[in-house]
Amino acid sequence: MTSRLLSAAAVLGLCGAAGGLLVAGLVMPMVSGAGLAAKGAASTFTELPPPPREDPLPEMTRLLDRDGRQIAQFYYQNRQSVPLREVASVMRQAIVAIEDSRFYEHGGLDIKGTLRALVANTQAGGIRQGGSSISQQLVKNIMVNQAESDRERALARVRNVRRKLDELRYALALERKYTKDQILERYLNIAYFGAGAFGVQSAAQRFFGVDAGRLDLIQAATLAGAVRTPYDTDPSLGDAQRERLRARRDLVLNRMAELRVITPEAAKAAAARPLGLRMRPEPGGCAGSAYPFFCVYVEHEVLTNPAFGYTRADRERRLQRGGLTIWTTIDPAAQRAAERAIAARVNPRDDQVASETMVEPGTGLIRAMATSKHYGRNPHDRDIGPNTTYNLAADTAHGGGLGLQAGSTFKAFTLATALSQGMRFGDGFQTPGSFVPSSGYRDCSGRAVNAPRTTIYNASGEGRGGPYSLELGTWKSVNIFYMKLERQVGLCNVVRTARALGIRRADGEPLHEVPTFTLGVNEMDPTTVAAAFASFASRGRYCRPLAITAIVERDGTRTDVPPSCVTALDPAIADAVNHVLSGVFTKGTMRGQSIGRPSAGKTGTNNGYTSAWFAGYTPNLAAAVSVGDIRGSYRYPLRGVTIGGRYYGAVQGASLPGPIWVDSMRAALRRTPATRFAPPDMSRFGGGFTPGLKEALEKERKKNKKKKEEREKRDHANSGDEVSAGGQDAGPGRLATGQPATATGDDVPRVGVPVVHVTHLAEPRAAEPRAAAPTPPRTGVHSGDDRSAAKARAGHQGHRWTPTGRRAAAPRGGHTSHASHSQHAPHAAAAAMTPRHGHGAHGGSGGRHPADHRHGGGPRRHR
């Protein structure tokens, strides 16, 4: 028998001189008794090394919402370490019974257990039982965890005499350093259970959807059985593996009965039951997050912030292994409001995409970040439409695209600049029907950036020009008024105001300081725009968008992340801006779209209807919404499109982004008491003078009164025919384009109106031709005085115009004047990826491929 055992030593890898000593010690119980054997074996290891170095176990990082609910997790190994007291006692009993039944009796080297394994393996002709104690297994796992490469990990797992002896020596050292419970706790947290689950807590959640402290007998026996061969018993791999897992579970139950941990009856009853698996999807990364696009933002915030590590590799390692708990700013109620408002109007299958970010004034906390697309890597999914992994609500630094031109939302920065230079609400000037920015524009380097070959036209409704005050020019979003105002206050001063309010291009490039800056030629993302407009709500205090409020280390150390704010505007200037922009809802382009509380904002529609925006705020919350086509904003403008089941002759800032903003803000603020803006200093900003404005307003009043009377007569005669706004199916009293069949009689329609586009004459671009449409008069289509005028608007929306009044084809290599059209011309909308055109003094943008899956740049227009 002794010779058979000695020959069997090779099966366990215990051969050679050292192995002979060990095996001799193992055989001595047959000759001299167990006590003498233990003494002989121990003498072999009198010179013990220090315990193995224990690096912190890789632990998952969790992201929490503002209420403390987990929204995502990142990990190298799916592990959540827990103290032994939080592990069910039946789990502790099961793992000890099957892996090391004498764990609490031996000193790290289980002579009897190893001898028993020798006998079983000799009889079987191979390894059927392991002789390693739990302490030895812990040592092996520590060695594997410390390995930096696949080769090192393979060496840590190899079965040979040297590794076995090292395990034994280190195990004895661990036994001297730790108590048995401390060793068991470390073992349960480091062990791999299969299905991507490291540690008993992650395994309990992965296999059964419960915490380790709530495991029952069947569940505990199942997990204990999985540790020995986790790959062969991985239930996520198929039925064969599940059958092996069940056999292992039953083996554990029988062993527990043999050791009288449970009764034979209990073991039999449990073995008759199914495994009861409730496999949860393996979590990890933003794909499994409830808020994947916000998750992408936070992930990039960590990976680009030196506070998380010296290099990007260091930051990624900390994110995946550091066991951090990151408290984020996301508000589930606001997030639901944004998601539902977008989903109600834009279908995920649509090529057009809407994105929205909500920011808290005074802190910069990001409360919501949503987009109409599903998160995923399949851009051509037939079931749910194009997916994207780009966070289209953010800039490229936070996983976003190239952005969309912000259109007339940028007029707010010119407004603030004018007020800061002493302009009053009633101050203004006459504007022509067209305008050439041929002189008076200098960028912040002092270089002249005039655009003598660019002609600017107003949007439909203001095509004839006329007198406009600061208020009226803003409410109607008059392009020419703002071009002249920008020249008057200084282009560089407007740029400086925008920068002070956090305005940065989405692609990270320098702002394009061109004459049409005020019309929003720069590509932006909703997060940046929302934070800028939040500065007005907080009375001039700009706060950097903030997604993280606190970081808790694995040892419980908490680091709070305070808001990063600066005073960007004089509070009195911000109050005056709020006063003017509030009129957008009562007298301007968003007239008739109220959220039932004090609010202010600005629409933006871009050249060629490439995209559309609305940015607005209350004293409590700010938000920006953008809409564009994911395939490329220039190749696929928002004209003649069906979005969310509704047909739009042309998408404008007030026709789609505006309603999304209204619905989302109304829901997000439902439980927040309404707050008023601080009133403006009327002694400083009230009054003012605009030559000819009083007479023009009286004339307009009489004209509108007459139109209203005529409309009432027609409505009475038609007995039920209904006037419709754009974005609906054509019906009685409606044009096929979705535009109203009769004028509203308001100074500005309640939804966006078609824009007469401006074209900068430049060399044609070699790609992306667009068919031209019939040519309206050079001065532009005016506000709907009668039915024919309304038809003209419907028929001529979206065409660009040369200085000679001729129709111009889509730009190819040159630059359309990026004239933003009183919030009615859409902006560069490519959520995925619009080509960019080489930019020059007139505000064009450089070249990006349409398949880049990002928002693109290029010539556009804004309102």
C-alpha cells in the first residue's frame, strides 16, 4: 500500500526530493501515528517566507443616481467583496464541506485531506479530488490575481512540485497571519464561480439574483459546487454545463449530510429540486445601464480627468478595478421626463435624432441627458433602427459627436453683449431687406473677417426689413438686425461673452470667429448650450456641467466634488437678458407654447433646415434640445420628412425641439414650486428709441386686425375647416406641406416658418448635389398677408439665395452664409455624421465623412 501511495505522488505533482519528504510525512500515520507525521511535515517548513503580497482585489466601480440607486457598473472582474458576516452561514458551511472539511482543525496543510485525495486519485487513475486546503487555494488565487500577463497567469496555475511547495509554504504563512474566518472571507471574495462572477456576492446575484447573505441551502450548495471547475459547470454556456453543475450541487449536499451539517433527509429533498437559477444578464459598462448615454458621459469624465490617474491607462484601470462608488447628478424624474418627451415625437427607428440635456442653474449639475436613439453598436438594426454608441447630447470629449450648428440660439450672447454696453430694451435701428457683412467685423486677434460675397436675408415674415428694437428683433429673431447689432457691439466682444458662458465647439476646435457668429455657425452640443443658458437663469453665474458629486473609495473614504462656477455676467445684465428672452414665449417665435411658469429661451433653425434647436430655462432648470439626421445633416435636411409619424414640411426650432422642451420641462418641474426671475432694472434698461418703430407697429396692428377679421369670416364660411400648424398630416384647411393654409395674424407664427436662405458665393463642392427649387423674389417671402403668401412659404422653404436673387444649388465646397434665420432655419443636424466643409472667413466648416456617426459641420442656417 505504501509503495502505491508513493507512486501516486506524481499524480498530485509531489515528486522530487522535496516531494519525497512531504509524501514521507503523509505516509507516516501508517507507521508512527498522525501526531508524529504532522511534526515531521512541519519541520520541512521551519523557514517560512513572509505571507504573499496581497494586492487589492479588482472590484467593480458602481455609478449611482442622485438617489443612490445603481445605474451602471464597470469592472475588470465582476466582483463585490463583502465581509464574512454578510455571507449566509449555510454558504460558509457548504464551501467548507466540499473544499476543506477540516479547515477549522488543521494549520494550513491538511495531512488527512491530502492523503484521502491521494487514495481516491490512485484508485481512479487520475485527479478526482484535490488535496489543497482552502488556505492553499487562496494562495493560488492571490498568485493569479497578481499576474500581469497571460503568461504569468498560466505559470501561476501550472501543476508542478515547485508551485505546490510554494503554495504550502505560503499557506502556512497565511495561517500564522490571519484567523480562520479571515482566510475564509478572503477566499470567498477571490474565488471564481463561473459565468463571469468573481466572489460569492457577485455569484449570488449573477446566478440567483440575491445577495450572499440571503442564499438558501440549494443555492449555497450550487455555488459551492461551482468553485472546483467553474468553466465546466458554467450555467450560462448551455444545458450540458447545467447538468454538470447539478451533479456537483448534489455532491455538495451529500458531503454536508456525511459531515452531519444537514440531515440526509434534507439533502435528499434538496437534491430532488431543480437548480432554481435566475441568471441575470452579465452587467458591465454603459450597455447595461438604464441611462447609457449619461453613463458614457461619466465614463469619459473619469477617463479624461487627471484626478483619477496620471495616464489614461491608469484611469481605466482605476475605473475597472478600483471598487469606486461614484455618485452622479442624474435625476430619475427629470430623466424620465426628457426620455418621454423625446419618445412622444421622435421614433428610435427614425433617421432623425433628438437629444436633450437638462442642467441645474447655479450648480451645473446635469439632471437629464437623453436621445431618441437606442444605445448599441449596430448602426443598421432592422428592428429598432440605427443604433449609436455616440452620446449625441455631449461633445466629443465626453463620447459625443461633432455637434450641430446652434443657429439663432447664439443671438442670446449678442443680446447680453449689447445690454452690457448700455443698450436699452427699446433701442434699435432700421434694417434693410438684405445685408452684406462687407466691413466692420474683426476677430479677437484683430484680423478683419468681413464677408463681402455673403448676403444675409431675414426669415420669412421679416423679409422687407424695417425698424426693430432690441426686444422686437430678439422676439422675431431677425437675422439682419442681429448682424448689424453684432457689428455695432463688436464681433470679438460677442465671442468673449459666449466663451465666458462656457461656449466651446463640440469638436474641441477653436470657435469660428466670423460675421455670422451671432447666427450660430459653430457646431455645439446640447449639454454645453444648456449650461450656457443656465447662466442667465442663475443671474450670470456660469457653472461647468457636472456629472459627478462624490467619489467613495473601497475603504469608505469619500471625496465630494463641488460645483465649479464663476461669475460670467453682471447679475443686472442677466436679469435684463431674462426679461427679453421671456418675451420669446409671449410675443415671439415660441408664442403659445407655455409651460405654465416663468420661462425664457431662444429657438434656433439652421440654413437649409439641416437641424433645429431650442434652448430655454426657468430659475430652477435649463435645457437644450437639438434635432438632426443621423445619416448626415446636409445630405438629409429636415425638409419634407416624417418624424415620429408626423409629416413636417420643414422642421424649425419652434415646431419640434420647442415642443419637446415644453413637455420635458413641464414634467421635470411638476413638483417644483414656480419661481420668478428677478425683475430687470428698468431705470437702466427701460425705454430707448428706435426710429420709425412706433409708426411701423401701428401699421402692423391695423393690418393684423384686418387679417383677423377676414380670417374669422372665412372660418365662419368654411364652418369647421381647421387651421393647422406644421408637423401634422394634411387635412381640411391644411396644405400638403403641413404649413397653415391661412396666416395666423401674429407677428410671428406659433411654430417655425420657412426661411429664405442666404448663400455665400463660393466654389461648388464636388459632392452632395441637391436639387434646387423654384425661386421666390429676391427680397424673400414675407409674412402671410393672404392665402397665396402662405402657399409661397410652403413652396419655397429651404432654398438658398445668391446676391442676385437667383436660386442656388446646395453648397459643395464653398460656404453658404451661415445666417441664422430667426429661429426658423434648421441647423446642422447630423447626429451621426455630417460632412464638414472647409471653413473660412464666412463660417463654413471643414470636411468630415458622413459615415462618421457624429454630428457634422458645414454650411447652415439658424433661427
